[in-house]
Amino acid sequence: MHNIKDLKKNLNDYRKKLLDRNFDFKTDFFVTLDEENRRLITKKEKLEQEKKLLSKSKDKSNFEKSKKLSSQISMVANEQLIAQNKLNDFLHVIPNIALKDVPIGKDEKSNKLISQNGKIKNFEFIPKSHIELGLGSKDIDFETSIKLSGSRYVVLKNKVALLERALINFMLDVHTNEFKYQEISPPLIVNDEVMFGTGQLPKFEDDQFEIKLENSNERKFLIPTAEVVLTNMVRQSVLNQNQLPLRLVAATPCFRKEAGSYGKDTKGMFRQHQFYKVELVSVVEPKDCILELDRMLKCAKSILEKLELPFQIIQLSTGDMGFSAEMTYDIEVWIPSEKKYREISSCSSCGTFQARRMSAKYKTPNGTDFVGTLNGSGLAVGRLIIAILENNQNQDGSVTIPEVLKKYMKNLDKI
């Protein structure tokens, strides 16, 4: 969320920068909403002052005047609340501003290639897709998942289920032991204020799984990513400066409706309603956000380096970044059956944008200030399974286990 004072001072600058984010910041509408809200606040304060002066008088005739003023104050207060809500509704859907080093563009066509890493394997046979490999082993079962839950789910069995568990444990070990992240086992269900804090609500409500509770007005949601719950751990808090940086990691199921993905990746495990992901979150002083983003990117890509999988790093353009981000790098892993790289991680700095929505602050020598927040996939488990199955497949349909995973997989060489 943006500082309203900054918005008012720099209307034209914000409008230009938000157009780069594909957001039409209607400055005249904003000014009208803000002026109406301030007019009603001033009117209410004036009426309250009049009533306060009357209360000091001992004249009994002022009783009716005071009663009338109370009624007026109540009416103006209701009008002001409506005006404030309209202003908030407008402000809450404005995306973050991109940093100056972010490529300007409307979509992914303007993304910038940063590096390509690892060697793409030349197969002496036509490589199979993860779907074909899974059907051959019968360890990736879409037929049963359709009976159980419908489309965009999967049942993993036997050695592929073991591979999933091995990857989660391997990644958690790397991030906690090597990079000193604190492991968290968080709730998978959160309230609407938490979803607002990280930016899922109100703009992306259609993509969330909401849980209906009987006899309750509370709104609860299944988490779309552990970013939501990890970042909100500092919500409505004032941290000591020596508590920063705070680095958290969690492996959780994630739940998404994928409302805007109709017709995309309808087969296989690429785009599902439920999937595991290892998530990294950092809370830092705002001045350290970009250094922390570089560190987080290093942590995420180290997993692919240890697994010896080819990948590339992309810097997203202003039009392709997520709602809360000020700068984002995507890591894309090579998928042989598609002959292209596919996203497996997205690492973003959000600056103070989420902290303002969460009221998350830290103590400074001069008082308090909002913290900086970052999040990144470290990595998406389902897509990592796809990458290992396809890149490490053999002509007989078996898959060679990466050396670093063997101790997590009963020392198996192949599956």
C-alpha cells in the first residue's frame, strides 16, 4: 500500500510509474475521493467542537441544541465512513511501484535474460514427458485424482511420492543448514486480514479458496503460498533493529483456483489447484532489500545447481511483475519434452508495500519505520519433480536419482 501523502504530492509521477505497471491511476477520481473524505472529517470535527462548547454551558436551553448536534455528528460520521471506505477501495488495488532498474514493458516480452546455467542434455532418444514417464511407472496417477477431486490434481505413489518427500527434506536442509533460514510449520488456513496484508485481497479474491464457516462472519482462506502466512508473522508488530534480518522457510501445500488460466497446462502437473512448495521469506531494513533479493536468488538457484539441472534467470518487466513486487527475478528450469524453460521460482522484493498493509514496523534511532519484505520459491516441488523426471530419464524409462538426493531416497540409484 502506498503512503497517501506521497500520492498527493507526486500525482503525475505516480500516474506515469503506475502506467508502466499496466495500471491506470485515475488522479482526478483520487483527488475527488480524498477531498470529499477530508471535507467530511473537517465537518465532523467542527460539529464536535460546537457540542463541546455547549457542554460547558449551564444554560438548560442548550440541551436540545446539543441533542441535535449529536444527531448531526452521527449522520456526518456515517457519511465520512462511506467516503473513507470508497477511498480505501481505490487505494487497496493500486500495485507497487517498480524500482528504476526494472525493465519497462507491458508483458513478458520485455523481460530481461540475466543468465543461463548448466548444460542441456543431448538425448540419444526422443525424451518422454513427465506424463508419459508417470503412466509408464504408474506412480503418477491422474485417473484416481479425477475421481477424488476433479481436474488439476494428482495422486503420487511409491517412488515418485518418495521423490516428493525427498525434495522437500533436501531443500529444507539446504535452506536451514547452509543459508540459516528459520524453519516454520505454519497454519494452512488464514483470515482475510492476513490475505490483505500480502496483497491477495481484495484484487485477487477470485483465485483464492475461501472456507465457509457456519454461524460465523469470519472469512477464512486456504493459503495460496506460504508467503502469506510467513510474511504476516510480523503483522501489527514493532521489531527491534537487532531482530533483522529475519529469514523464514516453510514447506507447505498451496491452494489456488487458477481462475485466469483456463486452457493453459490442462494436462500434467504444471498448473494444479494443490501443490507443495518450499517458500523463503525475509524481513529486513528497507535499505537492505536489494542485497537480500540477490541473496535469496542465490539460495533458490543453489537447489538447481546441486541437482545439476539446467536453468535460466529472468528479470521481469514492470508489466509482468506481481501486484506487491518492486523487483522480481524468475528462475526457469529446462523441460526437455517442451524444449523450453519453465518457471520454477519467483523471487521478489516488495519494499515497504506489504509492511504498510500489515502495519509491520521496526525501531530506528529516530523512532519507528516500516520493514522491507521479500519472498521467493525455494523451490516449487511439483515442477522440480517434472524437471528431474524429464532431465534424468533413461531410454528404458527409468530415471537416475541426483547424487545429493540419494541419502533421502534409501540410496536408490534409479526409480
